[in-house]
Amino acid sequence: ICWGNLHGQPECPEGQMSISLKLAAAILAGAMTIAPALYADDLPEVAVVHQIIDLNADTPAHAFRFEPKFLQVPAGSTVRFKGSTGRHTVTSIRPMIPEDARSFEIRGKPELDLTFEHEGVYGIRCRVHGRHGMVMLLVVGDPNANLEDARAHLPNLGEAERAEFEELFTYLEAQNG
């Protein structure tokens, strides 16, 4: 292939195809439009967790919450935590996460993505409103990696946190048979 001139007239040695600059530009523009769509399909979806403050709620447990409060994702997934502003935090509970996983705390960030590679359950709370039951259970891949260790920590939690986690573990068991 050789290039034609600006008017599309070929200037190629005999036996070679010519392509005009206008046609080449159109092909390139089309490829650039398709490429991001193909690339985006290869990217994993991002699960989103919101921190909610509902001042019209009837109880503190409903006023301060994560949505969803139970989330199950495959290993390697990214979770986007939104709304960790003011005094809110997204804080892992060390005895309730897989042994090889890193503890984390998000504070003062309206939005932050975390990728979870280690399978197991992750007990998460808001450091400020956990006392009202603002907790969530994130399950990454196989929950059995640390399920018993996480459950064993429940007696060490405050009453509202413990009650919410007991409900979440019961839900997990019902989901996984």
C-alpha cells in the first residue's frame, strides 16, 4: 500500500494499491472509536459501596449504613467506596479479614477504589458509627478461607456491630448453602 496525494490521486509504483489521506484518516478515526469499547469490555466491573447518612431514618442503625451491607465478588475485583467524608471511615476489622490481606482505612475521601486479591470474608465498619451497627460484610471468592476466624471475633464487638454481623453471616450461610 502506498499513499495517494491530497486529492486521492495515486502516486504509487505500478502494482501497488493506493490509499488516500482522507480514507486513511477515516479508517484511523474509526479504529480509535472502536478500540476503547473493546478495551472497556476486557476491564472488570467495579462494585460500588455507598456510605449513607439518612437523617430521616427511624433508628441509628438505619440512619448510618453501608449500601449494600453484604457484597460478594470474585477475587481480583475492585470495589469503589463512596461517601467517606467528614468523620466517616471504611475500616477493616483486622481479625475479620484474611490473614494475608492488608488492613485498610479510608477516611476523608469522597471516593476510593480498592482491589481485593485474597479470598475470604472482610468485616468492615465505620469507625465512628460502628457503635450504631454501621458495618458491612464483603465476601471475596471463597468465604471459607477465614470464615471461622471472622465469626470467632464476634464476641469482641459491640452489641450493635455483633448483631449486624450475625445477621450478615446468617445471610451468607443461606446464600452458600
